[in-house]
Amino acid sequence: MVLKALPGVGAGLARKLTDHFGTEDKVLQLLADGQTEIIAEVEGVSLKRADSLARSLNGIEDFLATPESVRLHKELVTSISSHAVNSSTRSRLRNLMPVKEISSRRELVSQAMVCDYVIEGLRIPSEVEGSYDRVVVSKNPIAELKRFCRVLSPSEQETWKDYKVFKSVTWVGQDGPAQTPEGWLVLPEDSSIDMILPEKCVGWFEHNKESLELLTNLPRGDGFFSHFDEIRMPVLRDLLDELSNEDDAEAIADIRDKLWPMAKQLEKRIHEEVDNAMQNVKLDLSGSDMLEALADAASLQRKLAKQTSDAIQEAIENATNEISSLLSKVGVRCPRTIFKAEWPTKVDRSTLDGIDSQLEDLWKTTQSERLVSLARRLAPLKSRCEKSLRKLVELDQWLTIGRWAKQVDATMPEMCDHGIEIKDGRHLLIDGVADPVDYGLGLCAGKDDRQSIALLTGANSGGKTTMLELLAHCTILAHMGLPVPAKSAKVGRIESLHVLAKAGGTQSAGALEQTLLQLAQVVSNTDSKLILADELEAITEPGAGARIIAGMLEAAEAHNGTCMLLVTHLAPAIIEAAGRELRTDGIEARGLDENLELIVDRTPRRNHLARSTPELIVRRLVERSQGDAKDVFKSILGRF
């Protein structure tokens, strides 16, 4: 599949999208995932255009042949997607379209409908945005890394030594150092991007860790669970645990944080221990000792030092051992000169700074070794992980549809060659509880309902438009391979669905001409189709409207693959203009209940011309109005 194969995508748009996202495959993947809001970030591409591209890629966009068909489809998938637990699944569902081959979908959804498994914490894998400190040096430019780190090309005069000013370097290709400097990677030219920039590889796994963990413990079993077999990755479990385990580096950092405070605290303790040890020590001096001290002050210093040296030495030894014990946890040797021997004892700052530098180098080495080790083991799995997560989002889509189907009590329809028949069908998108409806049209219907053309008449607010939308819902869902909101249903395979909304009023000559031209194209083409039209007569005055509709019905009936249901208030005039009988069904209102609401049997009566019952509406207005308005409606009611 190439971008330019999508309707409305020329070379310019294809190049703009490819340049923005890096590769054509990336653009197609975003469209397949339903991430159209990301596509719409490209200058000049609206969200509407992005949605259209996604629909074209994901199904038969031409199936939804009118704006009203598109609207009903959008409302349906929005309703279904509200049952999704994960936002990535909602995005994918938004562009679920009718497709030519539905058998595999029907099998998946049928299995999902009897599966209670819920996936949480799932999202489509994504890259980590941002840059890394590593510098990549390569004689051959690596364009795809430039947005993540500095990529440099050495000149003929430069050697690897010219790049020692950088701490983290990946040298790609020949002429690298024989012995790898600290913080460097030296790799051959055919190395993968994930090894050249290991931070990016490990960062991807850290960023998508919650979703990746789902791949390690997917359930086993038959039916829907069998689809998890190809994406289950238990081998990933230990690596993800290791990804979270930074104990070695954290231990080094912890010791480094403790080193100076501990040394200063031990310095103070040495003083306290020596003071305590010297509390009961006495120095006896003879007369000759005093005379010697007068002659040589140093001799007194030596006697004092000898008397106190043991206590000082012991306190310093104990303190040094404590620091040595702390450093031994990470394999760093403690110098015995960390405390100065002279009194008063102090920490040797240069020695402690040296230890601190060792810990910093060790921390960097540990992090670098961990990073490279993880990248080496994770990189070969990354592509499979990406595919598995996207497959899991797709499977979650079917699980979501299964939950929706169970909640609305939907059933998988029988696909047939022509027509539509529903038993106990329910419109899902109206307020309140919808009354169930039975209806059939075309060859798959009952023996008395196999006409391909029918007129639907009846009471205002009786449910004619609602039933029209219900038939459209069932047709759209069936052609997406999904269950329909009915106890049972048969749906004929068609190439396009034409839902024509109620016209907004009498049109101007130019607008009327354009409308009639479009209608003629719809009813005259030989494609298999279902036409659901709501009060087409409103495009012009009633007399002319009836004659126009009669001609349109005659043209539609001439094609074996066409079924058409027309909601109208002009049935007698249309039949007269047609010059023959047409199947006419009616939704009849029998009166008003105690709340002055219409009492209506929502299932149309076959071969019955139902009244629009405006008198019932007027009667309700009489009951609900007051004053002069009430008198006006009483007067009108008396005229029926």
C-alpha cells in the first residue's frame, strides 16, 4: 500500500506527510491505528481530511454514499467506542469502516461476545520525544537519529581522539579506538539504530512498559483467547523486571550521598571518644622531666603524644572501618588516610574528594554497562513488541465490540443477497428505551414483504425517521461485520448505502436542479444499493414533488440490486402519479394517553396508508394551551 493510492492523495501531499513523519510506513501506520489527530498536526491537513484518509485506508469509504450515511456511521462508532477501556482502542474504533470481506470479523466478534476478558493500561507504542546527550560519530550520515542526538561526521584530518571531549560517544565504522574509552561505544557500520543509540532503545521500553507488561501474562485458552498465542511474550518478563531494577546504580548514588555527612559525623565522634578516653588519664612529671621540658619543649610534646596516641589511633581506626564498610558494598577501597593523624583530627578533604570521584565514575560505568547490556538484549525484541502491541489494540477493539454487543443485546445478522429484514429491532441512539420494531423489504424478507420499493406513511412523531435510521444502522453494522441491535436480522450485501435526509424546504430553481441530478444518479446506477429517503417531496411544491418521486421510484425499481424505502406524506399523490399500486406501509397513531402522548404502534402495518394524525397534535395543544391560544386550537380541531 502506498499513500498515493488513497483517494485525494497526490504526490505533493504524500511527500509532505512522509517528510513530516520520516517514512511512508509511519504515516500508513498512524492512519491504520486511527491516530488522525496526529496526522492533522501537519500544516494544511485538517482533522476531517485525516479522518477521510483513515476511512479510505481502513475500509470502503464509498459505501457511505451520502453525508447522512456518514453521520449515522460516525454516531454508531462513537457509541461503540464509549465502551472502550483504553484510549488507543477508542482511536482505532473511530475509523472502523465497512469492508468487502467480513467473515473474519464476524468470527472474531462472535468469539469476543462470549469472552469476559478486559484489557487495561493498553496504548499504541510510541517513541520518547526529546534528545539524548550521546554524540554519534559516523562517516555515513544517519539522518533518522538527528532529531534525537548530535550526529557528527569526522573530516579526513580528524581521528577518534578529537572526540574525547565528549563523555558519551558512539563511534560507528572503522578507525575507532583500539581500546574503548569510558562511556564510549565502538560499533560496525551495519549496527542497528537501537544499539547505536541505546538510550533511545531502553527509553522506548521504559516509556511503553505498562503496555508491554500485558504481553507477558495474556491468558491461554480456546476461542478468542487463542488469538493471544501469536503475541504472548513471557520471555519479556525478566527483562522488564530488570528494566525497573536500578539497585546497583542507586546503591552507588546512595553511598555517594551519605559519604560527606557520615565523614563529618565520624570526625565529631572521634573527638568525643578521645575526650572520654582521656578523662581519667594522668601524666606524672618528675623534677628532671620538668627541667627537660624547660630545656626542650618538644620532649613534653612527645610524652603527651605518647600518652594520647593510643586513644586517638583507636578512634580513627574505628571511624575509618565504618566508612570502609560502607564503601565495600559497591567495591570501592577506603584509604586509611581519610582522617588526619594530628590532633585535633579532621577529615582529609582531598582523600574524600578522591573517593567521591571514584563513586561518580563507578556510577557512570554501572549505568553505561547496564544501558548497553539492556539494549543488546532488548533491541532484537523491539520490532516484535511493536507489532504485538498493535495487534493487542486490534484485539481489544473486538473485545470492546463484544462488550457493547452484550450490553445492547445485539445479534449477528444473516447476510443474504438482497433486501433487509429485522425482528425486534431497536434504535440505540435515542433518549429513553426504544420500542422494538419488525420490518422487511426485498427478497430476504417474509413472503409478503419482498417488494424492492415501499412507501412509509404515518403519524408525526410516530417513529418513521427513527425506523429509517434503524435500518441504516443495521445495514452499516452488518457490512462492518458486526452484530445489529435486533433479536434477529437478515441484511442483503450491497455496494453502497444512500440515506437521504429530510429536505430543509422548497429549493431555488438552481438548487432543485442540482438535487434532482444527484437523485437521478443515485436511482439510475446499476450498483447494488439501499436507498432510505426521508420526505423528498419537501424539495418543491407537493404536486410536482409527487410526480418527481414517482419517476425516481420507477427508475430505482428498474435495477434488481436496488431496494428503496421512502418516508412520505404524499403517498396517494405519488401512487396516482406512478399510475399503479405501490407498496405502502403505515405507522398509525391510535390516540393520546393520560399524559397526552401519542399512542403509536412503532411497527408499520403492511399495505396500510396511515394518517399523519395532525388532529391528535391539535387536540394535545388544546389540552396544554391556555387563553386565546386554547380558543384558536379548539376552532381548528372543530374543522377536522
